[in-house]
Amino acid sequence: MTINNNSSKHQRITELFDLCRQRYLEAGGNPHKSVDCQQWMSEAEKQEFLQLGQQLIDPQKIADYQQQNGSWRDQIKLIQS
């Protein structure tokens, strides 16, 4: 994957975030209801978002981070103890 390709994917995922934010604001900021009483993203937008996320996120980096820092469950256990 080239840097340019990653940039365009990142730009598209940012556009999807902005679109959802705009719909949220049009609904008056109510997180439980969109203007047309539907979801913030259409099914096609959700699928595109998930596919882009899977392509942009490196699972090895996540695994390395978790190995170094522990999972969020481990962090909560540390805080509670």
C-alpha cells in the first residue's frame, strides 16, 4: 500500500466522520436520534467505514501496544486495586 493510497483512505474516513458529526448536529446534538430517526450512517457508509478501518489499522501495532501496556481490562484492574 502506498503512502498516497493511505492518505486517500484516511481522507475518506475523515469525510465519513465529518458527515456523521454533521448529522448529529442537525439532530440538535441528541446522540440517541438522528434527523430522520435512522442511524447516523447508512449501511453502505458503515461497510465502507469498516473496510477502510481494517485496511488502515495494523493489527501487529495493536498487539505490540497491548503487549507493552496491557489491555484496557488490565488497566481497569490496576485502577480498582
